Amino acid sequence: MMKPSPPAPSTAPLRLAILGAGWAGMAAAVRAVELGHHVTVFEAARTLGGRARGVALALPDGREVMVDNGQHILIGAYSDSLRLMRTVGVDPDTALLRRPLALQYPDGSGLALPDWPAPLDAAAGILAARGWAWRERLALLRAALGWQRAGFQCDEQLSVADLCAALPQRLRDEFIEPLCVSALNTPIAQSSAQVFLRVLHDALFSQRGGSNLLLPRVDLSALFPQSAARWISARGARVVAGQRVDALHWEAPHWHIDGQPFDRVLVATSASNAVQIAVQSAQAAAPSIANQLHAWAHGAAQLRHQAITTVYAQAAAPARACARPCWRCAPVWMRRPSSCSTATPSRLPRSPRACSPSSSATARASAPRCRPPSPRRPRGT
């Protein structure tokens, strides 16, 4: 989430419609209410949160549990997200479990950062990383210092693979790619190096605890969207769940949704849904507005999307860690996004003989979700 800009000069409150009650839509709603506008939020689903929400899941034994629709982990550098939570009454210290960053395998190899001020924690973690040769550790430190001297800026056309091509293969396999996939949801060959450097700066070089993992103790809907809905409702706003908006109707000087007039409409949906809304809305709009809607929809329709599969695993008892990492016990951040339901990493041994867990496990996959658009373009956090 972007840091809010100073309030604009005082004007008459606007009637604002927000389409989508995900984290972005609810963040916009909170800000608009803070500025004194009259806000109505429309959400097609019955559950708030969009792509980061809680989902009821039925277990094989008939029990129902709440899970998240995908793995979403916050880090300590998400200062604006944490500020928003506090604004709507969520205590991050209670709702989130804070842990120092650790990208380790069951045998202890990999990177683990101490709880030190930045960037000393990153330097100490790299120097103490188990399983890496000294030349590999020094190569990563030299690269990090180079990125810092450059102000964490690079050519916007570079991919993460290009940026890290000079690093030893093991570092690219065991550190750069897992970190890139977990942060950007995109393989290193397709990820923007500039966005990756911004993540490294915010997480490892800006503040103490910036790289800490913040693990939700509650489901993702309860973590922010539901509290935000209660907060804005208490201040006169409306949240309408279960109502899909497919088109806007222009009757000068207002946009209309189900007969309700609005001065402004903010679309906080996926790019594909936003394109459909823009195209449908253009049909009844004035030519000048219709041309703008068609031009925007044409550009947004060119954005690339890729499916992500979420696998939920249920173990009857704690599995025994094996000495050699394999796909069954690899850290979650090693499991790449994939359009298939197996999501087996390509570089980990696939043989079941490499690991013999003491318990059986069952897995079920969620419906694929669209990847955020244009992985080579910088994205807001």
C-alpha cells in the first residue's frame, strides 16, 4: 500500500463508490472516510478480502476450518499496512506473530537473520549462513553493497535473473529465487529487478525488524478487511457484500450504480474484471468518456496473467524432518507458483525415498488465481 499523500484542500464531500472490498479497496475506503467523503463499497463475494481473504474449508472428516486463499505473509517493512490495521482497531502485536527472517531447510542449511539493527542483521545472517562456501557469502555481500551504492536503482528493463547473473548458482537457487518468488510471485527470469531491489531495500536495509516475518494469527479477512468495514460503517459509510457491479451508467453529472448517483467511482478489482466494467460502462457513456474507457481497457487487456495454485496439506502427526531436503519437506517458500496442482520445485529431488515422513498427509488444491499483472513492470506494495 502506498503512503497516503497530504489531504487536498478542503472541498465539499464527494459521494464515492468503491468496487471491490479487498485489501486495496478497503484501504481506499478508510482513507476516503478519513478525508470526510461519503463512501459506499460494493463487493461481489459474501466474504471481504478479495485475493487475501479467509475461506471455509471442509476436512475429510467433515470438520470445517478457516484457511487463507493462498499463502500471504507480511513483513516488518509493511509500515503503512500496519498503520492501517491500527487505524481500524487491529493490534498487530496481537494479530501477528513476529519472527526473524529464516530461509532454512530442515537440516539447518540456509539463511537465518539475527534480531539486530539493519543492515547488520543481513550482514551477520549472510556471513553465518550454513551450507554456503565463503566465496559465495562474500559474493552476496559484495553484490548487496553494490546495490546499496547504486541507491537500489537499476535499468527498469532488467529482470532479477539479469541482475543476479554474476552470483554463484547456489545463491541464485537457494536464496535469490526463493526470495523473489515469495516476494513477487514471479520466477526470476520474469520479475522486475527494480521491484526486487525495492523489496530488498525496505526489508533488509531500512529499519530494524523490516525483514521480520509477520505471520497472521487470524484469517486474512479478520486481519484487516472486516475490521476496516466495521470502522468505516461506524462513521457513516456502507459496505454492500454479495452485490456484483458489471457496469456503470453515466447520467451527467454523475455515475449511477443501481440507481444511486456517485460523484466518483474507484475500481479496486482484478485487471480482468476492471476491463469488463470499463467496456460495459463505455456503451452508455458520452463519447469523450467512452473513448477514455476503451483506451484504458485496451491497455489493461494486454497485461499478462498466470495461474497460481494453492495446496492445503493436513498431517495426522508432525512429520519427521529428513537430512536431505526434498519436495515433501522443503520450506513453503521453495514451492513455486504453478498452474498445476503438484507445484513441485524443479530443483529438489522428487524421489519419495529422499524423505519418509512418519505420518500420512492429504492435500487439496484451490481454484487457480490470477497473478498480478505485468510482472516486468514495477508494482505498488
